Amino acid sequence: MASDLETALGEVTIGLESDAEEVVVRSTVKRKVALFIGYDGAKFYGMQFNSDLEVRTVEGEIVRALVKSGYLLESNSQKTGKMKLSRSARTDRGVSAAFNCIALKLEFPRGTPNDLDLAIRAIREKLPEDIRLLGMARSRKGFNARHFCRQRSYQFLIPVSALEAKRSMPDESVHRLNKILQAFSGGAKNFINFTSLGKLDSRSSTRRRVLSIGCSLKSFDGFGCVVVNLLGESFMYHQIRKMMTAAILTYRGLVPADYIEKTLTDGSTYNIVPSPGETLLLADVLLSGEEHWVSPADDAVEIAEKELERSRLYAEEYTHLLHAHMAAMERTQGIFEGWLRKLCIWYSYHNDSLELDSSQTAMWDAMQAEYAPSTTAVQLSANEEDEQDTTDDDV
């Protein structure tokens, strides 16, 4: 049964005369828009809307808010084709975003078809607390948020305790980690060992270009974290999380110094466990110039430029809140401590393939002594993956 909102926003029948043909006039006007959003991914099963899965997703909550606010017909809310829904980056379970973009068709009241501020206020009122609508811009009908996204930037928080047993990290140690991370940059590389082969399309290339990568030390009320910044054109499923695992293993001396280089160049298969998704943040998505995707209507480009600037200011503030929440979650829940325990189990299955020397084996022995699980019930599959159907930019 149609909702009251859908009825109100549906078709209005106007009778001209008793014997005249009825004229049907829609009370709404369709507009293709770009929504700029941020979200705390801790309680989501990922970004992508899926009407067949009874799980909480970011797009699922946004669609519900759009229906409740009257900007999307309920009859179209289960059909991504009807909505023309696309997103610039598709994040995995637990991953947050300070700035992402989705594109879709909305129903605007005929009396105020260009009032974006009214729409933003109405939609914000219906969104849950862990999703923020940063802004909105009118787009061309053919705008696809993924195809018009040139670059994506991410941040990954690593607690110092996951890198240093002494829980402190001097500047020279940060410099050493930065040097390790540079192995991922410097032109297109084959990241086939940094994704799930089962998720790859036969036509997909596993070559990716990391445009920049680096890290810095940050303290959250005395809780030290390393923040890794990454910029690339696109990233594959679990790519960043597996990159961070390789960097941590190398930094701690648990693998040979050239381990990352070998995973990228020697053609062998390396099984790498993804690091936790809860401290991964989509920081920004860089779209093509506004003149390529914004509606050609009067002043639309100028309005979109201002809206993007305002949205990124909101995103910058939101980034600080998300960082603090991630650090607090790590401090109270010990996410990386649990992950290091799983890593010790992974090592027991794969130590023969790592080609370790005596010093590296000793480092594993020391870590197992510190993080060995209290029971043998904890298991880690050789290919620990989420079940969500994903391709690019599910990191």
C-alpha cells in the first residue's frame, strides 16, 4: 500500500470539464543530484544498498531517509535502476567515510524544484546519527559518481602498541615506517596479492597506482596512533587493509625487509591477512571538474562549487570526530590486540612460506608469547573475507 507521502508526491489528476479528457500532472519534478555524505561505519555492514540482504548498510539508511522525507517514492526505493544510484567509493563493513559522494534521482516538490537547502534540512532530519549529509548539488542526467571520480584518498589509524612493544614511537621510528610505506608507490604495480582473488572479475586488472603514501604520529588524549595517508585513482577489495598488514609485518621485523617488494614483483602467491577495517577512513573523493558533471542550469556550477567547498569544511571537522572515535574504540575494545592474536594463528599455518631467518622467527616467538590466545577455539581461515559482493574500492 502506498504511503501518505508517496500519495502526496504522486500524480495529481485535474479534471478540465465533465466531458473533457483528464490531464495528469505530477506534483513533483525529478532531479539528478549528487549527495555529499560522511558516516561512522562501525555499525554498518558496508556501504552498498542491497534490498535482498537484511543487514544495515549506509545506502540502505539513506534510501529510507529519502522516502521518509518525501524526496524518493517508496515504489522506487528497492530498485537501484529506478533511482540511478551510483557511488564514488564503496566501503567495506566497519569502514567509515568523512567525504563520499552518491548520485541518484530525487523527487522535488514542483513548487520548489531547485531548493536544495530545503531538501538538505528535510533529509537530515530523517537520517540516523551515524550518517551525515554534508551537502548536495544538482548534476547532469548522465552523472555517475564512480565514473566521474578521478582520485580517492584514505586514512588508516594504527595504534602505536601494534607497532612497538614499548608503546612509544620516536621520530626516527616514524621515519622508518614512512620509508617502508614508499615501497607501495612509484608507478603502477601489480597488487594481485593484496586483494581477494575470488572477488576479481576476469576482465579486471590488478595493477594500481598509489599516487602518494605517508604517515605521521598523532595523540588522542595520550593514546598514540600512527595515521597513514594514501591517495590513488582506485583501490581493490581489501587492498589497503592488506597493505597495512604488510607494512606492520615489515616494521616489526616479522618478515624479510624486501617482503613488500617481493609481493608486488616476483609473481608468487602470498597469503596476507587484512588488517582491521574499523580504523580505515575514506577521507575524500576527487570528482572531475564541476563543468563536466554539474547541471548546465543557470548558476548551477557556481552553486555546486560553493556547496563542495562548504561540504569539505564539514568533512574536515567530521574527520577529527571520526579519528577520536576510532582511537577510543581501539583503546576500549582492543581491536588490534585481537587482530594480532589472529595473526599469530595465521603464522602457525603459513610460517613455512615466509622464508624467515632466525631473528625473524624469534620475533614471531616473542609476539606469540605476548598475544597467544588463551584457548585453541579461535580460528582464522586461510582467506578471511567478508561475504559482501564487491569489486573496486571496497577497502
